[in-house]
Amino acid sequence: MFTLISLFILLLSFYLFKQVSGSLKLTQLNMISWIFYYNLILQSFIASILVINNIDYHYMINKISNEDSRFYGWLAVQYTMIMMPLGMLFVVMLFGYKNNRAIFQKYVHAPIIPLLSPKDNYIKYSLYIFYTISILSVLYVMITLKTIPLSGIFQGLGQETLNILRQDASRNFPGNLYIKNIFALGLTPILSYIAFSYYKMTKNKIDLYWFILLFIASFMILTYNIAKAPFIQYLLGFIFLNILINGRIQRKTLIILSIIILGLLVTVYLLLAGSSGISFTHLFHYNTGILGRIILSQAAGTYLNFDLFPHIYDHIGFNSVSHFLSNLFGLEYSERSSRLIMMHIYPQRVANGTIGVANSLFIGEAWANFGLIGVLLAPFYVGMLIQSIYMFFLSTPKTPLFLGLFTFFSYKGSVTGGFNDYIYNMSYITLVFIFLWIYTQGFILKQICKENKCQK
């Protein structure tokens, strides 16, 4: 019965997402269709059917103490599959459309245009400064770390040691976190997309050279802690960028890029396995290896949130949103639910620094934070917020600056990272202000140049 209900909900969700995505074709993959196919179906929906039928056999989901948590988690996922696209549809209608197919097709088939001048030199002057800052920030992170976890693979360090190095680099970085998180991790990939877009528009070798440097810097910073997902997602961004620039991606190209990305993912798994080895069956079994990681591991936190809150932990409220806000409003800061879950089920591994957080569909953290009201409101709210960002980009000029940001948010709009990121995300807010500054400086320079009758 649960399976039949789920399949009916999937069909209804598919229809709703078709109205709000612009296109559900894989050759026109976009911010909304990626969330539907990857975050919802692959990382949440399939798991909900396996979990509710008790056929997941997953090492983390097996930690559930109350079997009702399986039902509540399943119900929350089905609810999200409907309410999230309804929130998106509400925003589309606020923009004055019944669906956004026409505006999406118009955007992706439009040519790239400069923002302020034919060669966009006004903007590029500021961009060159930030190109340099981001590259130097990446070098700063590499120099500040005593041991780069990625180098540990080639040194033949064991799995346990690599896990400790990875957690230490991510959670106990000894340097300035703003430089690492904003200018290195956040800014570098976006700037590489912008440089690539400028090269596609101008065919200027300077833009190509900057792109190559930024691509290398992106590789360094996105793989420094041997996390598998960030660099794979970054490469995926070029599929989005290709579609946004050219209108679609050829099936042959899509298949080749998918094989390359899968090959890189398998290679990383094999390198991390080291001397312990890993069989092909284990690597691609539905509850272990790569498939298990995608289908069940990313979903486990959803059910554990319903299992542990409020029975083991009280509902958190806004206390886990950020240290800054907790201090500002006099709240006692709490770890996010994803961390509390691991502290409960794997206390020793958390203590020795070999494990991080339990990711979940955002509705899991919404429950942990706010209980039933969080579950009821979160899907509609998150759908509205994501669709507002999507419609904003579709309504902007197709310039390299906006293309870079659009590409970044196309794969960074993941809904399996938690609910707090949709309440307050200082890194993203800072990035927005940086690009507003770049535009403002370019506009001021243009006005000065116009008054002095210079041409750029």
C-alpha cells in the first residue's frame, strides 16, 4: 500500500515540477529539475519506499529505535514531494506566469551579452582583483594546514587516519574561516564559471588563462579534505553552464561527461578504500558503496531526526542557526541536528574526529528545530525561496557575471543539507554583497569614464 501511494505521489510531483522547472529534459538540466531528479527522487524518495517497507538494511537507518519513525519520515518525504513544487508554483504565479517554460527557453537560447560595455572592461577590473584574492586564499588554506588530507592518500595513510585528517581540516581549521569558506571555497568556483563564460563570449586568451588558473585553484580547494562530492558537483556545474549558454547539451556529450564523473567517483572510492579493498558488488549495491551513499546514507538523517527529537533531544528552535544570531538574541547555541544525531549514535567516532554529520532532506532538520509546525511550513517555504532565486536569474540579462552565479546556485541549491541554510547562510549573503560590489564598482568606473570621454 505504501509503495502504491508513493508512486501516485511521484506522478503528481512530476506533473507539478514540470510546471515550475522550465524543462524536465535531461538535455536541459537546470536548478529545479536537478533538485527533483537528484535530491528528491534519488536521495529521498527511493529511500522512503525502502525504509517504510523495512528493506533498507542500512547501517545508520538500523539505528532507529522507534519503528514509527520510519512512517513519519516516509510521510514527511511524500508531503515534501507535493508541497515543495506547490510553493514554487505560487512564486511562478506571483511573477505572472502559469508555468515558466517560455521564460526558461527564452533565456537559454539567448546569446551571452556584456553587462556594462562591449568588452566589459569596467567589470573585469574588479573581477581581476577578486580572481587574485581567491587564488591567494586557496594558497593560504593549503599553507595553513599542517597536513593536507588529499596528500595523505598518496602517502598511503590508513582509512582511520585519513578520516581524522579530513574532519580536522573541515571542522578544526586553524586559520581564518572567512577566508577559507567565503573567498576560497565559495568564491573560487563561481569566478571560474565567470571566466569561462567571458571566454565563450569574447574568445580572448586572457579570459582563457584566468579560467585555467581558477579551475586549478578550484580543484585544489574542493579536494583538499578528500570530500568526494564538492569537486564532482563543481564539474557537474559545467553541464549546467553548457546548457545555460547553448540552450541544451547533446545526449552524447551528456553521456560522456556522466561517465567521466562516475569514473572519478569510483576512483576516489577505490583510493580511499586503500589496502582494505572493495568489491565491485559492494561498490554498486543499493545499500553500500556509491549507490548506498546516494540512495540511503543521504536519507538516513531524515528518519533519525524523527527518531531522536523530541525523545532524546528537545526541539532546537533557532538555537542552531548560527553562533552570531544566538549571541545577538541571547540564545544558547546548539549543534545542528545532523551533528547531534552522530553524537548520539556514534559518540566515540565523533570524539576521536573520524565522523562528521548525518545529512537529511531539509524537512528532517525542520522537525528537529520546530516540530510539527516546521514540517508543515518548511516545504512550501523552501520551494518559494528556491523558485524565487530561479526566477530572478531567468529574469536577468544573460551576462557572464550572472551566468557564473546562476551555475553555482544550480547545483548548490541542494535540499539534502538541512533547513537552517534556508533561514540564514552568511557565506551566501557575503557572496551576494561581493558581486553587488563588483557591479557597483564597474558602474561607477563607467560613469567616471563617460564623464572623461574615455572608451572601454
